[in-house]
Amino acid sequence: MRQGGVVVADRRTGGDEGRFNGALETTQFAEDLRDVVLRTAPVLAGLAFPAGTLSISAGVATANPDAHASPSADADIVEGVELFRSADSALYAAKAAGRNRVA
């Protein structure tokens, strides 16, 4: 999803995990998404499940694209890797705190 030209959510396939990267508003986006998912009554493989059955955990990370004095492709790659690692750490912190969390 893009919000103001900034990627604010990037979904990883497998399990109920999600990663969120981007602007500071992403925390609220993640909380809103978590709430919507929890309130949804999913139908999976033709079987209906009650609301509250499906939940997500999210890790939120932010980056300042203006932080580089002289932007380069290498700096962008390094920042992207650092952002991904930060979001990954936040995701596992959320999962360690229990199901259906945002960290």
C-alpha cells in the first residue's frame, strides 16, 4: 500500500505474519489493520470461522529518506536492509508479547 508516495506496508507470505515499513503513521495503520482482521469472520477453504479467530502481529519500523548527505544506490540498499531488519525485530517483539500485537 502506498500513502503519500511512501510504502507503508509490505506483506510477507506464510503464516499470519506481516511487516510494516515506512512513515510514522504506520503504527496507526497497523493497529487499524489488526482491528479489522480481528473483527473479520473469515471463510477459509470453504469453512466459516467466527470473528476473532484470525489475528495478526505487526512490526513497525521507520526511516528518514533525507538522512543521507549524498544519496546513492548503495546508501539506499544499506538503509533498506537496516529498515527491513528493524521491522523484522519489531515483528518478533510483537509476537513475543503475545498474539495480535503491534510493536
